[in-house]
Amino acid sequence: MFAHKITFIAVILIGFCLMAGCDDDNPFAPDYTDPNEVLDVNSGAFFLITVHANATTGYEWFLAQTLDSARVMFLGKDYIGDPNPDGLCGVGGREVWCFGAVSSGETTIRMKHCQMGDTTIVEDTLSVSVNIH
């Protein structure tokens, strides 16, 4: 019973994070897509990191190192396929990762794009600098 409550709460939080990312005017949940920018977030806010992906390739994004749990918390991720009106196979999309800003400070979220069965073969990496106010 307890596990079902935790799962339900996690699904609700991910849903809120994904909905917040759709609102460009929401300063409390920025959607990070530019690897050259530092992500500025208020403590207690949710934020999204969106990366290009293609679920049909067998590659997926993973955290490359343990998060600084004093600064950020991983809440969940989802794959969103690109529009595909012709029903073609192999159409890409994006992975949307949702995090919570725990406390003020600076941290870096490091990610890697790997095969699902072998995370030692890295196709791409991403480092996101986060400044929490």
C-alpha cells in the first residue's frame, strides 16, 4: 500500500513538472535546452532538462554521476516523440528530465547518452551548470 502511494505521488510530481515546462512564462520551472547557459533556479522550484533522443535506437540518457543531493533532487523523466503524421519508424523525440532545486548553491548535473544494456559505451555527454538562489 505504501509503495502505491509513493508511486502515485511521483507520477503526480512528474506530471506537474512536464505541465510547467509547457508554460514559457513560468519563471519557477525553466526548461533547459541550451548547453552554453547556466540554469538559474529558485530554491524549492522544479526545473526541466530537455535532450534530443530517439527511443528506437536503443540509446537513452542516464545520469553520469551521483547528484549533489544537498542541492538537487531527481523527480523523474519521460520520453516525448516528435510529431509523426506519416507513422514512420525511427522518428526521434526528446527526453524531459524533471528535477527539484533543494537549497541554494551551485552544482553540475552530468548526463551521458548510452546504450540501455551497456552504459560504458557513451555516444554523447551533457553537463548542466545549475545556480540555485
